[in-house]
Amino acid sequence: MSKNFKLKLDIPGLRNMRNSDGATDLITSYTKKIAAEAGDAKPIITHARTRVKGIVEQAMTSDDMENNTLLKAVHK
């Protein structure tokens, strides 16, 4: 016995949520946390047309490349 289920997405509502202050604060906090864990890194927050993006930029040394410092900071 299967029941039919229809899901209708509120696309403008999702777009507003992705650009909201709450989403910006959440992305900013995670980006700063990852940058702090990685060491010599800086967080960059950009506002794109449809969403907020958090980028962590690190000046990679050979030790960072061997030990995957940035990747380990993401998964902590």
C-alpha cells in the first residue's frame, strides 16, 4: 500500500533563507573556526547573488600539504 506524497518547494523562501542573517552568522562562525584550527589561514565571507559563501584561504607550506592541515581543520 503506497501513499502518494507531493512536495512543493517554496523557492523564493529558500532563497531568502540562504541569504538571511542567521545563515550568514552560521557560515561566518564555521569559517572562522576552520581558519583558527588550520593555523595560518584567513576566512573570507562573500555574498553571492543567491547565497552566502565562506572561504578559508591558507598560505600552504610543505608541512601543511603533507599533513592535510586544512582538511583536518574542516573535519574537527
